[in-house]
Amino acid sequence: MPRDLRLFQVGGFRAHTSGQPDALAARLCPPNGGIDLILGILPCGASYLLLREETFFRYFPRSRDAGRPWYSSEFRSLSPVYFSSREALEKKLKLYVHNKKSKGGPARDRSKANTAYTSHDVHSLTPAGDLRADHELQRVLYQLCRGHLGREEIWDFARAVYPRVQSMKVVSFAFTLWEMDRRPYTERKMNPKVLELGWAEFTLPTVSTEFRVESASHWVFEETQTFKNPRKTRLDFKHGNTEVITRDEAISRLKHRFSEAGSNVVLLVYDLKQTRDVLASFDIKISSWKQGLFDVFRPLQISQPSGAPRRRSLSPRRGVPRDPRQRPRSPERQTTTSTTQGVYIDIKDTFGILKQFHKDAISIQHIARDLGVRDDSLAETSEGWCAGNDSVLFGLAWQAMASGNAIDEQRLARWHTGPSTQGQSDRADEGSGGIKPSGSEPADPAPEDDESDFDPNDVAPMDAQGSSVIGGSAAPGSVVGMGGWDPLAFDDDD
């Protein structure tokens, strides 16, 4: 059973380390290599760079009194984050530098990375926090399939569900609505005017195979095949033969596909609200399904480690903010039940939280091109529609995002844009957005003397390129390209 592990924060607001970003980066990262750390995203959406307890004290042995650690169960997601160089890590740490120029009110994380999420309680789930964390859990799923997760205990929560993942199916469902439908909204919602359907099935990657399209179908409704959408053309299906069949036959086939997929399935959709309306009109209900992967990766009971001290809950003094790492008043034992219910992922929301951009009119073709997806259907220069092509693009767009680096690093690499000052998409604006530190403010940790008892034997074996080898592949969670770098070589004055 995965344990609730102690984690320590590197850099940022009330970190367990002291020192400037350049000094921290120099201590953690070799001069000519990269490093993987742990990225924790809180329910509010704020993120922090973390190290496992034993790793942290190898690098920072004089931080034994650094204060209360984070616990793994406090984060909505934990995922590997890779920095290709010391400079990249330093740049990230600079985004976590806390702006102390507050105009009154309780202290909170006002760093560029997190200020958009830190106006409310750390443990309150927000739409932005839910989407950001789910983006990271999609990455964990992908890396689990590829065998790229390290052997460290921190990833036990992912390995615990590997038997389920091995038999998990990934499918997508797309449709095209008649845009000239002028009926009242309630009628359009209850009985959408659907022109065509698309369905695709995908094979998750393995250690030796890539993510791929297994099959795709395109069904055009016979009754509405002459209908047109303004300023758009009907495009050819690039992944098979289009079938023109009756609406009833198409719905019957769709129900059969859902039945074949079973309950251990990830359904990729575009615009969840509209998808639910369409499926409900076909008498296909997914209301019991879960949105996102959180419940997939929390199937087991997580308990406080036996070595962790139990603390009495004390009412905070008036006007004194509580430590954001202080747990809320709730039972220390948190239980979730294992489930094999289907889950769905909204590609539009996932892309929106990645790019920090949300626009209702954006198309899957636009998203796929923006993500650098390559597919024959994207060769069309005219604005058009084909639900069969779209169903394939859902999977390819998901793969492009899930196989990439952590959410903020991926956005920077793709579009060269840093944290948004708003930090939240339009969808995320539906709820409150962040954390409000609570509890007594901990004392700043003592200045770190750069003395270390780092044991090079603790590092995973290296291949010829300097990458740690686990199951034949480079593993996240390790220092890459260390060469002759020695963390013991630092002067105490760094």
C-alpha cells in the first residue's frame, strides 16, 4: 500500500531551503547535465518543486530543522519534471521567488509562478487546480506505460494501478452539429441536430511500442447528409471509409462500441458539456463516469506514516496566518475506494489549461496544429468538418500533451510564454483560484552550509551517455549527464 511520504520544497515561498536560485541550481544540477525533480500541484493549482526526504537531506544535510514537511497526500498530483540544464532550473526557481511587497493582509505566495492561485485556502480544489493536476496525471499515465518512472517509492501510487492500466482502453468520440439549427436552446440541448459521428480507438504505448491509432470509424447520418454548415466544407475521411447510414443504425453501432470498451476506459472528448447532451439524446449516459485521472491514481488507502508525529489541532491566533503546510482539520486517514468506472478527458480543457488560453470557437484542427500534430487530415487548407478525422485528432493531440514535459515547462517550450498574471482559463474562472497560507508562520530555515554527505553509490547505474538506466531506458528522478560533477565540491560560502 503506498505510504504518505514526506516531501521537502526546493525554493519559493516558505521553502525548506535557503539561498538564491543560482546557488540552489548549482547545488542540485551538474554543470553539463539535467535533472528530474518532483512537481507537486496543490488542489488550488499552485505548484512546488519537491525532493524526497532522503534525497533532500543528502543535498541539504544542515536543514534538519527546516520545518514541517509536505506530505504526498496533500498534493492533487505528483509528477516528474525535467530540467535540461542548470540554467533551466535556475530560471524556474526565479519564478518561485516570493514578492514580499504585500499591501497588507495575510502572507501568501506572491511568486510569479503561483500568485494567480494563492488567494484562497491551499486545500480547496479549484477548477484551475483540478485541470492543472489532471494534466500532470495524464503525463504520469503516459510515463508509467513507457516504463519511464523511476524506482523510488514516490511513484508507488502509479505502479499500484499498473495492472489496471495494462488492460485500459483509450477511445474517442466526436460529432458534428448542424450550426444552422435555430430551435430554442432547450430543444437543441435535449435533442441536438447531429449530422455525423466519429469513433477512434488507440493503443497506449509500452516500453517498446509507441502510442498509435488502432481503428477509426466515420458514420454520416443518411437523413441529414445534404445539410451544410456555413463557410465550411465536408472533408474526406483520411483514416478509412465513410459510411452513410441511418441515424438509428449509427446510434446502435455507437452503443455497441461503448459496450465493447467496457468500464476500464478513457474517453477523449471535445467540449464535455455538449458531448453529454449528445450522448444523452442517444440514451447513452456517462454521468457516473469520472472526469480526469485522479480517481484512477488514488485507488488505495493512504495513511499517515508511523513515524510521523500526531499533532493537536490548535485554533490559530487572530490575524496570524496558518502555515500552508499545516493540514486541514480532517481525519489523518484518508480513504478512497478502487473504481473501474470509465473516465473522460476533455481535450479542449486540457489544451486550454496548458496554453492558458480558452476560446469556445477554437477547433480541434487548430489545437492539433498548435501542438505540432502530424496527420493527413491537417493537410486540408480549407475550414471544414469530418467527425471521423476529429476523433483521430483527439487522440493525437492528447498524446502530444501527455508525452511532453510538465505543464508550465511544456507551455514555455511550445509558445515561449511564462506564467499568466491571471493564471486561469475562462473555465477556471468559474471558481476561486488559489491558496491562502494558514497557521503560524514558520521561522526561515537557517542559511544552508553547502556541506553534503552525498553518496554516489545511491545514484542509479549510468549508461554510456550518462543517463540512469531502469528497464533499459533513462529514468526520471535521476541526475542526467553528471560526468565528474561532485556535489561535495562546493564551498561552504555558496
